[in-house]
Amino acid sequence: MFAVIKTGGKQYLVSPGQKIKIEKLEAEEGKEIIFNEVLLLEKQRKLEIGAPLVKGIKVIGKVLKQGKGKKIIIFKYKAKKRYKVKKGHRQLFTEVEIIAIK
């Protein structure tokens, strides 16, 4: 059994027991979180495709930790103009373990 959920402007293919890193959510560690935006559901080799969402289905997850990703370097440069800009960025994320699809 698996489902496609939408959160943080992205879509994720999830199944029970899986751990995923998603865009930061305002939730404490150890709390349960419910994803209501389910776009697709596969159950016993039968696909259920939403238009745009599958009705009556929700995915339940547990927040494992909040964190920051690896640093990404942004470097801008213009030749012969003495223009250089170097910036770094670390994206915030929430690690979630999928408990059930109901």
C-alpha cells in the first residue's frame, strides 16, 4: 500500500514505516501529524486517483526531528566588472515517519 501526498508545495510517494524529509512544519518532536491532501492511493493492486484529491483518505505521520539540510553555496560573478557575491543557505526540514494510511 502506498499513497502520494502533497505538502510544502511538493508531492511525496509514501508507504507505512517509511521516513521522509519534508519542508519544515510547525510541529513538536514526537507529535502526530495528519496529511489530508492525498492525490493517489494504491491498495491491493487497485489505484484510486483523486480529482484533485482522494476523498476520505488521510496519512498519519509522527515527527521524528526538526533540522537543517546541507549547506548550499550560491556564487554570483560577472566577468570584467569586479562583481562577486558568495552566499550560503541551509534549508530547514522536518523528518517524519509514516505510521498509517487510513
